[in-house]
Amino acid sequence: MDETLARLGQNIQAALPAEVSRFYVEYSELNLVIDAASVLKVLQFLRDDKSCQFICPIDVTGVDYPSREKRFDVVYHLLSPHHNLRIRVKAPLGEGETIASTYALYPGLMWFEREAYDMFGIHFDGHPDLRRLLTDYGFEGHPLRKDFPMTGFAEVRYDDDKKKVVYEPVALSQDYRNFDFLSPWEGSTSLHLPGDEKAGG
């Protein structure tokens, strides 16, 4: 299988030498690294070429590498039912840069692009309805970025008195726990726990 994938990677890179910077096979999966500006050309080739026929899109997502110059990888997963093969296409993208929407090639990816926009802040040019998908309309920030705080910025809850959803600053009610090491639920260093006398009867 790895040899088949490696041959396919070589053929794709030979057909698109300016667009595909490299390919590699890892864990029996073919990976392409491409120039973000040529995403439509590459994905159309992968969809239409007889040796590829990756007609079934699986996913579009992002990966955040804050220390890199090109902070994000926009990652496409595609399936070729005809050849029974999968491919992963990675397009490095800098913060503030945009990438073309693949809606015209794969209409079903509209939802995944909206999710990547919501979670990572990746902008897809030409998307027909680019707005948040999983978070609230007034949400600030992008939760899957590595610099987003684990607690978030605001607590969202339904206030029964006001009969509406309210935003409040995050309040951590228990910064430090006072562990009771005599409690069997918290663990103990002694060999005898309260209640052990009931077991030995």
C-alpha cells in the first residue's frame, strides 16, 4: 500500500510541480503539502484526474502552530471510492492571510469551512455564508487556537430571573483545593481506611 501511495504522490507532484512543495507517506497515508494560493487548482486536479478521483470530501480543519511563521495548516481530507484511497492535503497559512473557499468544487465543505473559521479564525475567500457555526454570535476569539485560555473569556448561562442568556466574566470558584486525605474518595497513604473493619468479618 505504501508503494502505491508513494507512486501516486510522485505522479501528483510531477503534474503540479509548482503547487505541490512536497509529499510523504506516513502511517500508510499520503500527505501533500501545497501552496495555499493554489488550493483550488490542486483540489480540482485531485478530483478530476483519472489516477486520483478524490471525489468525496471528508473534512476541512485547521492546526495551530503559534511559533511558526505560517501559523496555521489548513488540512483537507479526501477519499477516492474508485481507488479506495485517502489523501491529506496541507496548506500552510499565515495569520491574517486568506485561502480560497472550495465550495465550488465540493459544496459539502461549506460547513467545515465555517467550523474552521469559527474555531481557528481562518478566512475562506468566496465562501457564500462565512459566519460562526458552533459558538454564539457575540463570541470573542477562536477556541481552538493555542493561545486561547482554557477557561475562556466569558461564562455563558441562561438566567432564569432575566429569562435570557447572559454573559459574565469567568469566575473560578475553587482555585486551590484543600484535600482531605482521610477521605477514602481522595486517597490515603495509610493502609487502613475508615470502613475497612466492615470488610473483614
